[in-house]
Amino acid sequence: MIRSGASPSDASILYGRLLETLARRYPDVRLEPDTLFVCDGSIYTSAGVTAGMDLALALVEEDLGREVALEVARELVMFLRRPGGQAQFSAQLSVQFAERAPLNDLQAYVLDHPDADLSVETLARRVSMSPRNFARVFTRQVGTTPARFVATARVETARRLLEESAEPLETVCSRSGLGTLESMRRAFLRIVGIPPGQYRARFNSRRTRVSQRKLA
């Protein structure tokens, strides 16, 4: 593509086995060794076949919106990734938010405090409702039960920690409010589809950068 002139000198080209060779032969081309895909004007490039699938999802999101992209990701059992970054699938995207206070404020509180006491009784007190009425209203407005929303928020917190840090699984478990290692494992298998250790091995940004340096 570079030889044909289809790629302008300032286009971003992603990593691969020939990264150093490309850098030497085409010094004017900007290389992006730590990203999954990039968009540079009208040129889109990805790091490989699976990254191309992530790029396709990003294009769907760009043209049709985040909700459609999320539905496609769910249908294909894929992770919806942020443009050009590592795997991200935030709780804000994967669940519906209540249209008005106090429930939307309560949802924000849950996302900000996953390690707090988030039992139905405690959450109901925060919005001055009885537990039974709170569970009914929450489920109607949000589309899921309070317990499932809390579980999703906690798993998404654990996901971010696994992606972005090297903290021990015990610390991730504690900070995300998932209780024991076994309960975290069960939650991940139910919501994500793989256990926490495998998720970290696949998506931790530090490990990904190391692997990319080895490929280069």
C-alpha cells in the first residue's frame, strides 16, 4: 500500500512482524505499535484479522451509533472496544439508565462505589423507598433487577482493573466488591464468559504492549 502511494506519508500504520523494516524504509510514515486500529483521514488500518473485526465494530458505531454496535457485539459474542484502544466494555454501555432521578443518581453511585454495601435494602433507603417498591420501580425503569445491575457494575469494575493494572486478583476482587475469588470467578463466567485470569491474560494493556514489542 505504501509503495503504490495509496498511503500518504502521515498515515498511521499498525504493528506487525515487519515493524522495524517499515520504520527504516519509510521514515515518514507514522507507526502505531500499541493500538488495535487507527483512522487517518479516509484510511483505516488494523493490527490483524481479529483487530479488523474490532475496526468493523467501530465503523458500525460511527455510522449507526453505540447501541447498534453493542447489539452486534453481543450477537457475535465479541467485546466492544473503544476506538483504537484495548478491550473496554463499560457498565455505562451494557445497561440501560433510568431516565430521571433518583434512580439515575443511584445508578451513578453504584458505579462509583462498587465495593460498598449495595444490597436492595441499602439502595432502597438511599432513595427513600421500601425494598419491595424500589425493586419493582428499578426493574421497570432500568430493565433489570437491582441485583443484576450491581453484579454487572462490579464485574465491569473488575474488568477495568484487570485490563489496566497488575494488582493481584485478591485486590481486584476486594476493590470491585465481588467478595471471594470464587464468587468473582462465577460472576465472570456468567457475565463475561471466561474466568478473570484468562481475561487478564487476553486484555491486560501492559501484557499486550509486551507482546507487541516481541512481535516487532
